[in-house]
Amino acid sequence: MNLKNYPLGDGFDEMFTPEGVSRSHYTDFLHLISKTSPKKLSQLQYTANKNQLAMGMTFNVYHDNQGVEKILPLDIIPRIIPHTEWTHIEAGLKQRITALNMFIHDIYNEQKILKDKIIPEELVLGSKDYLHACKGLQPPKGIWCHITGTDVVRDKNGQYYILEDNLRCPSGVSYMLESREIIKRAYPDLFNQLGVMPVSDYPTKLLKMLQFIANKDKPVVGVLTPGIYNSAYFEHSYLALQMGVELVSGIDLRTKDNKVYMQTTKGLRQIDVLYRRIDDTFLDPLTFNPQSLLGVPGLFGAYQAGNLALANAPGTGVADDKAVYAYVPRFIQYYLGEEAILPNVPTYLCREEKDRQYVLDHIEELVVKETNAAGGYGMLIGPKADAHEHDTFRKLIRENPTHYIAQPTLSLSSVPTYTEEGIQGAMWTYAPTFYMERRSR
């Protein structure tokens, strides 16, 4: 594969310097790929796509009128991150989730951050995701958020940013784990050469964490799924299988004496820990949404009584709010006394008059997001929208300013990507990411 025609833009490229010199952590890969014919690379991409289908690595897009399952656009060209960069990202993520966990505990208990006016009280207590039933809650081991999905991007200047936090029911890790296996088969020698950090122990670590938050030895663990029609059902079944635990839905469970039991062929068996993949308000129709058919009546009572551990704890969804996101650097300073290692994308809060007016005047240049929406719903990409869409969102913002935030569009770094024309530098693509270990050579 000849890379002489690889296009270099005016921004940061993950593989090449602006002078067209290979970055050191891509040297071994480039040596390998230079000996790979275009036909062979095409076959590798085709095989990767077929392997996803064979493994059942599909997802549903609910707003897609075709109603078909899709595979993720897995790129056969990996994104490689050197050890020094990964340790920086890892430190920033640990710092952020520590502060967020402290924030969630605070707002459901002492509420010191509200009393000190670090964040507007009405923004937190008025959020639809603030669960008043969780006030005074003390989750097992003091941990509210056990699993988090944080979106990290790098801009055209090479700076990493946090795009958003997902603390309720984050999805996607199973696709990453299986994608890694697919890429390992494509480049079997590359992993040892580069010293790629392993990810295959994730299910083991997940299980140990779930067992840790239980209040008994040898706890019974389960994955609580909404069922086979959920877009992430592949992940639910995959993780349950990899951990060797039960995959259950609400219909499989019942409560008695503030304990949760699953129905088995040998009768009822108490379950001690649930990795729940159901949104907060659907967990228990007696406490939250009475219309829920997905949860288990009495489940929250068992949780309050200490007879059941849940990951993540109910109530964590309030930190998913995109208006709350804007205050996370302040949380880090408030709770930890530190500056944020990984910065936020600059954010305009439409609830504030000055920010709102700026958004209304510059909506064609901005990305507007509904604060309580997720997964790309309820948003406007100003530069790609037409005048009618701009006017529609202006009207929405004026009517409900507290429901919206806006951010500038980011020009992202370019990532080497396989195309029919060869390897190109592209943005907004999903590539398997390799984190390199520190190795002496």
C-alpha cells in the first residue's frame, strides 16, 4: 500500500506530522501496511464487516425508518495512542469521575454544592433526572457511578476535550472488545510489536467490581436487560456470557421481604447484585414510573434495605444533563481542589441571558443540544442545517431556554481511514483504538 498520496490537511493528523513524517508510534504499523497490497487491505475490511455480522455485533437506530439492525462502521486502520498520551487521558478521566461521584452523593445528601452556589439549585433540583426518592440514599461502598462512558475528542490543534458524560446506562464496551479481537486477527503480529495494552480482562474486572459492591460473600450477580428488542441487547447478553452470570429481565424477577429473587427451574433464588441496563425511572413502577413494564415492583425497596446492590446507582442520570456538564470543571475545583486535566468544550447556557442571545445570533455556527436528550437526539448542527431548522430551534430556545445549551463546532483531528481510494485522513470515523504500554526497546 503506497501512502505517498496521503492527504495532509491544516490540522492535527494522528499518523503524520505536518511535515509528512510518520509519528513514532505509527512507524511499525506503516512498515507493515507498506507491504500490504490494496487488494489484501480490501479483503481485511470485508472480513471485518462480515465478522461483525457473524458475531451479532449489531445495533438498532430507533429513528431509522428502515428499522434494520446495523453494524458499526469499524475501520480496519487502527488509531494508535502512545503511552504518554494515554496516561494523561486516564488521569483526566479518573479525576472527572471522582468529582462527579462526589457531586451525585452531595446533591442527594448534604447539598453543600448547592448551598455554596457553585451550580444553580434549580438546575439540579428541577432536572427531570433528579430523583427525589433517592434523597438520603447511601449506596453500597459509597459508590454511585460504577461504569461511565465519557466521550473524548481531539481537535485540529491536538488538544483533547471532554464532549459529554454518560453515567446512567452507558453502552458500547462490548463492541470495543469484539472489535479488538477482529483487528487482532487482521494484524496478529502487530500487537506484540507495539506493546498494545490489553482490554480482554474487562469482563473479569467488571465482575469483580459487581461482587465488591455486594454485602455478602459469593454474591449472585445478574445483568438486568429490557429485553431482546433493546438496541444494546447484544451487549447485555455478551457481558453476561463473558462474566458467567445470569441475564435477566423484569419478568424473571420478583421481590419478597425486601429481597429480589429470580425464577429458576429449581425455584426462586435470591439475587444480590444487578448490573442494570434499564433507565432509572423504569426500574421500579412502585417508586418511579408506574407505567413501566420493564422493571420490578419493590426493587428499589430491596435496594434501600441493603439487600440488593445496583450498578449504576439510581439517580446518576442527573449528571448526564448537558447543562450540568458545563459545571463539571467547577466540581473538580470544588471537591478536589484541582484544575481539570481534560477541559470541556466551551459551552453556552441558554438559561443565561447573555449566552442565550449569543446562541440566537450565531445559531448557524453552533451545535445546539437539548440538555436531557441522549444519543444525538434533540440537537441541531447549525452549519449543516437550513434556515427553517435554525428558526425552529430559535423558537424552541426562546420557549424553553433552560432546556438547551450550545457549543462551537469543533474541527477534529484527522485519523487514517480505509477507503476505496486507499488510506485517507478522515474525521468522525470509528476506528479501533490501541493504547500502548511503556516498553523499552
